[in-house]
Amino acid sequence: MVLADSPSGLRADSWSAADGAALYGLDRWGEPYFSVGARGHVMVQPRGDRGGSLDLVELVRELQGRDLTLPLLIRFDDILEDRLERLHGAFERAIAQYGYNGRYQGVFPVKCNQQRHVVEQLVESGRRWHFGLEAGSKAELLIALSLLDDPDALLICNGYKDRRYIETAILARRLGRQPVVVIEQADEVERIIAASSALGGAPFIGIRAKLSARSTGRWGSSVGERAKFGLSIPDVLTTVERLRKAGLLNDLRLLHFHVGSQINDIAVLKDALQEAGQIYAELTRLGAPMGFLDVGGGLGIDYDGSRTATAASTNYSLQNYANDVVATIKECCEPHGIRPPTLVSESGRALASHFSVLVFDVLGAGGHSDSEALPPQAEGEALILRNLRDTHAVITAIAAGGSVDGEDGNERAVVERLQEAWNDALKFKEDALTAFRLGYLSLPERATAERLTWASCQAIAFQLEGLPTGTVIPQELQALPAALAGTYYANLSVFRSAPDTWAIDQLFPVLPIHRLDERPTRLGSFADLTCDSDGKIARFIDRGQVKPLLELHNLRPGEPYWIGLFLGGAYQEVMGNLHNLFGSTNAVHIRLAAGGSYRVEHVVRGNTNAEVLEAMEHNPALLLERLRLASEQAIGRGDLAISDARRLMAHLRASLEQTTYLEA
């Protein structure tokens, strides 16, 4: 099957790498880190527009030479550092532009990606800005305490908190850290007071306010009266008075709010900032020293490059975001004569999304290939099959935009004839199925009928493509390319490596990382390795829209076909599960080096079969022993030769130490 023309209107023989970049949106969502090179390979610029690039295909080949098999998660630490620089640079420019008499100090929410090398890299790269961490559980608090040794960095303590959590934060303050225990539930106030009284000291205290400002998008429920976390305004006032009576009001330093992950509309943020700014001013009027305003997470990512207020995009830039935060809070503080607070954000998605690329290989493809030959006609072929052959011949004889049976035709006449022929093909196919059910057609004859039907479908799709733009095509015929789509079998688990595509219909850019200078000739979607019908990727970005099929290439015998999933560095690794016991993939950290080369900073091996078995409380050694006993019994019965038993046990031992994914 041949697809529609390229984005630039070129035919197949003039397709270029630029057309590939436009087709998959790399020239939109990929800037400034991803592009297409002249060879049709995806190029990675880890330092953005500051120079230096890597050929992703060549990088994968060389990593495979280091015994790092696909699927492979490649983390570019330079991108992580560049994201930090861009975030701080945006706020620094906004502070200078608006004459803001305060500063910006960010934190990274550990829940976004708890992998050790990732958090360590962020802490080290952010040291010059006193960049901190946000913890949402006791385990994350332990991570933050062990890594965050900068006494000026903030440690924001969110989530549900028991007495031990609060006491740990109090003691951490004596250790020289800056923990801020954010009150998110009304009953936490008494626990903070009790712990402070018992230990003779208090943590820095924050309050998370429930705002009335309405949010949009998938996480809109994070705002409003029914939000999971936060205090209502009456509860805020009650908390202030309770802290005052307990002698802890002087430790109230921070106001926090959150309007949801992936804010797609900047207007939502502006409303929330205005409300939060006024609450902050009132808290200072009530006697709290304050000093910090935490605008939470939500800084969005333009996954599809459309720059619109859709779920997979944003209608604002990073600089727009920083400008609105700085300008709005300044406007709220100035009339009250209040010193502007230090601005804090918990931007996880915006920092971590770009820095990792998941590369997986395609194991095979199913569907109806355009290279499939027309089945030869057999002697004495059934009438139903001859009718299908005649229909296919009629379709191929219709010259798009030319003559029809010797008469001068036009586009409308061509479409009408194609519609009529397709109706005939469907009728003859149904007749063939009925005849098969009644025993009048053999199984090979039924297969011939189906192949002829799909050949007719392909021929019609080809004819439709040749029609001028704007030709009115019936909906039934418009659906034919989708009917011809293939299923590409991917060597990965969606539930492990891209769980949000399944759980919440998150869109990520997905595309081949090579052959982008070749015009794709098929439509398809991806099925993963799991025995689950939901294990698929069948929603793709399309300039602010969603398309169910992706333009792909025919597979070549003996050649790999590598696909990249981009912008998945936030949440996907930490939320993946062990469906069908597919574990974590191999991961590698890459740094640019002098002379255009790179360094492999860290290698993190993916789970072996033995490790995922142990995660489910199976004992690999016991498993082997049971199978050894079974093989001895089979040997005793004469059903299994000793040499075959030895081979079986060797295979089992090797499998336990191998990756959970398929190997070449």
C-alpha cells in the first residue's frame, strides 16, 4: 500500500530527511535536542543549541557491541543538566525583567524518577543554584536526606505523614538540612505540634492551600474543594491559630499549591497564582514570617509540538511560565508592602522528560503487505473467485483522473466507480464466506478469496491517492488505508516501559530512529510482548490531534528496524509493573566528550528472569531442583535421554541469568 504524499508535497522518488522530520514532528517537539541527519538517522544534541551531537543509530550499534541488548533506555545526562539551566535561566530573566526583589529556588520531585543515578545527577548539576528535592513518602525522604548535603537547598516534605516522618524532618533540621514539612491534611497539625514538643524543636512548616481556581486537562481534579491534598481556607486559618498557640507560628515559612501535572493552558496558572498570592499576603498579615511560595509542579511538556492547550501540548513556553509566575506574585505583594517571597517550583516533568530515549526493535509485522503477489488462478476456479478477480481487474483499469472504459472521466466518476467496485468486492467476499460455511469452498479457496479482496483494497487505496487534493471521497473508502494497516511486534512491555500509554492514554512521540530519508509505505501500530490485548501502542501524536496509526516502513529481511519512544523520562520508569514478568530494561547514561565523542557514565543492567521470579517470591534454585527431579523421572521412564536432560538444564540455568526480553 502506498501512503499519501509527504508533508512537502513530494513524491516517493524525492522524499528527503526533512520530510521525515516533518512527518513525525521532530522539527516541532524535538527542538532543541532531537533532529534528523542527512542519512535519515535521528540525531541527539544533548546540550541543545550549545553544540555537539550524536547519531542515535550509531550510538545504539556501539552500545550493542558492549553487550547492551534492546530494548535499551538511553539517558543523556547533558540534557538533564541543560533542562536545569534553561529552567533557572528563564526565572533569572523574568526576575530581572520585572525587577522582582526575590529569587527562584527549585526542587525536583523524587516521585518523578527515583532512579539513583538520575537523582544524584540532578543534585550535583543543581548545586550551583542550591537546587533541592521534594519527597512524598518516608522512603523518598530517606533518599533526599542522604543525597542533599547543601545546607541552602530546600527539602520539601509532602504526602501523608506519620509521627516518625515528622520527627525525622525535625532531626534533619538539626543535621543542617532545610526540611519544610508541608501540612496537607488538617490532622497533621497536631502531630507536628506533638513531635515538636517531644523533641524540643520544630521543622520549617508549610501549608498547602486548596485553591478555588479551576484547572483543565487530565489532572484538573488536583485543584478545588475536592482535591486530594490541601487545606480549605477555614482550615488554613484554624491551622495558623493552632500554630500560634503552640508557639510554632514563627516556623511557618512556606505556602504551597498545586494545579496538576502537565498544565496545558497558561490561563489556569494565572488564576491560581493570583489567588495564592493573596493567600500568601494574608498569612504574612496574620504574623507568619513566611518567605517561600511554592507553585508546585505542572510545568508542561509539548509532546506533540502543536503549542496548543491540548492534553499532549502546552500553549506557553518555559519563559512564558516564568514570566507569569514572577509578574503575578510581584503584583500581589507590592500593594501590601510585603517583601516578595523566594519562588519555588516542583518541576519534574519539565526537567526529566527529554533526557531519556527508549529504543526497541521490531520483531516482525503482521497485516497485508503491498508486496504480496496476487494468487494465481487455478484451473476450474469457483465462480465466486472469478468474480473477485474480475473486480480487481476493473479497479486496476480505472486510471485516476483519466478515462473510464473509454469515456472521458472526472474525479467524481472515478470515485463512484471505485465505490461500486469495492461494494462488489465486499459482496463477493461475503458470498465466499457463506460458501465456505456450507462446505462449498475449501480452506485454500477461502484464503484465495481473502487475498483477492485485500488486493482490491490495496488497488483502490492506490487509485485514491492519485486523485487531486480536495476530491470528495466517501467515508467507507477513506477507511481503507486503516484496514490495510499492519501490526508491528515490538520487543518491549508497554506496562513496564510506557505504562502511561495504557493507564491514562498519554501520548509520546514514537518513530523509527533510522530510514527517515525513505518515504514510509505502510500504516501500523505496535503490539508488545505481553499476553494482554492492552499491551499496545495505538495512539500517536499528530499536530494537536491523535491518530490511531503511524507511518512506518516495510521490514527488510536480515535488517533491524529500530523504534524510539521519546520524552518518557518522567514517571514511566518508576510506575512500570511486572506484567508477564517483563522486568526493567537495560539502561545507560551518556555524556558528551571532547571531539564529538561520548562517555558511558553508568550502565544499569535490566532485570534477569531470576530477579523477577524472586520479586514474586519464587525461588530460582528450588525451581531448578524441581525440574531436575522431573528430568530424572523422565530419564528413568526412558522418555528423555541424559544428553537432552543436560541440555534442558543448561537452557534453564542460562535463561535465569538472561534478560526478560527477547534476544537476537
